[in-house]
Amino acid sequence: MLILYPNPILRQKARKITKEEIQSPEIQELIFDMLEVMEKNEGVGLAAPQVGKSLRLCIIKKDGQTFILINPKIKSKSWSKEIAEEGCLSFPGKFLPVKRSRRVKVAALDKEGKKIILKGEELLARAFQHEIDHLDGILFIDRAIKTKI
Ligand code: CO
């Protein structure tokens, strides 16, 4: 079930998932459910708080490749930034310009609990930043560029 803004869970700082939990049926099932919700809603990314679980887990789909990130952390961001329209499954029909770093490097655990390092640029970098923000209760409306009238 997809959680929509302004549900307060979207503003909570999500907690880390322990190594023991990663292999548990609960987390594996949560990942499965999230993939389903993302597919059904044709999203590019989804964070666990958006399905009502305040846990540090997010998924991203780009060009047929699916990334499952547990306890992700941005290790580095490029100085160069770019502005693009962004949306979020928790804000149906809302699109706003957001400035993000063009490239990021992310460290996380995969669904087997193995440490992974991922590099992304442009749309993928944007998705990493958007989804990791969700885990800290930060939403794209907070980062949107105020448009002049
Ligand atoms: Co979002």
C-alpha cells in the first residue's frame, strides 16, 4: 500500500536494518512488496517509509536494472549540479524543479547483506539522492526551487 503525503511517517527518520534482519522473511517480503508497488505505479524509485515501514531501505529501477539499497549512504557528491523536474509516488501528479548533484557515489548493503558501492550520474544520481532523502524524512518539496512569479 502506497503512503501519500502528508502522512507523518514520511517525515520520520527511518532506522537502520540489522545484518540479522536482512535475511529475515519480513525484510525479504518487504522488498518484494516494494518492487510490486513500484511496478504497479510505474515509479523510478521507492523508499520503505512510502509503504509504511520506517526502515532504511529503498529501491530504484533504471533502464531495466533494479537496485536494492539497504542502509544506503552517500559517500560523495559532485560539485556540479543540475536542475530537473522531479516527482514522487507519494505526491501523485506533482512535479517540481529540484537541483541535485550530477554524480554521486553510494555505499549500501544489497539484499544478501553484502556491501556494495554504486556510482550514478544524471537521472540515476537524482534517484539515489531523492530516495536516500526519504530515509531522513526529507521530501522533494523541501528541495524544490522556488519559482519566481
Ligand atoms: Co519520493
